[in-house]
Amino acid sequence: GKLCKRSTAQKSWIEDCQQTATMKITLASLAPLLAAVEAFQVSPVGRRSTSLNILAGTDSASERVAKVMASKPEENAAFDKLVKSNFPGAISNKELESKVASILETKGLTPANTLLCTSLCCDELARSLEDDLNKVYGHNFNLGGLSGFPFAGNTGFGAMSAHVP
């Protein structure tokens, strides 16, 4: 009854507010969509190659790992013992990088034909590994991640694959 009655001016003001709010939401929701449209444009034929700095040369990945490790200080035996006592089976970055390079080489993958793509944790402890791998394979395409699970999704994998040599 009486509580629901509004003057024409009140109704008009409420309707204007509702339309304005709807308009603002609609424009705000379109902005990311319009910004993302560029990502789906077909690249021109004959586009320049990736700027990720795929490393060419005659050195094998194993040789590059050896050079990177030669410039590092000796591993801390006490720290390694502590880590391995708490995480049985843990290996050092040096062991990991050597194994990765060796396995990839048996499959014909070299620094000249391989795009380094990582999904390392953003923790500062992972920076050393990422920096070392960059010295072996060139700049990486970072998919972001945690515990090795990439956060990039389909669009990120599509962007990464566009850089594969």
C-alpha cells in the first residue's frame, strides 16, 4: 500500500541510477575483453623470430652446465646433509641441471633448438636454478607456477608455443 508508493520523480531517479549502474558494469566488463582481442590477432606472415634469445653455438648443454658450475662456489656439505636428511632423495641444482642436459641431449635437444620454458615457484630459492638454466638454454618463457605446475593456462601455452624454434 502506502509504503510502496513513490512519486514520479523518485521512480525516475531510481530508474536512472539502475540504468547508469548497468551501463558502468557493461563498459567495465567490456574493457578486458577489448584489451584481450589483440592477443588473438593472426601474426603477419614472415614475422621476425622470437626475441627469447635461443642460444646458438657449438657447445652442448652439458658443456654449458659444466661452465656455469665452474663459476659457482663449492657446495656446502653441511647444508646438503641437512636438506637430504629432511628431504630424502633431494638433489642439488648442479645434479639436476646435469641430468636435464644429459637427458635432453639424448633426445637431440640442444641450446640451439630448444626453448626453455619454466614453471618454477616464484620463491627466491628457485632464481638460482632459473638463472643457471638461462645461461645454458637462453632466456626462458616463464609460465609462472608453484611446485612445477604452470599457471599460464591455454592462452599461456599458446603464447609459449609461438616462440618454439
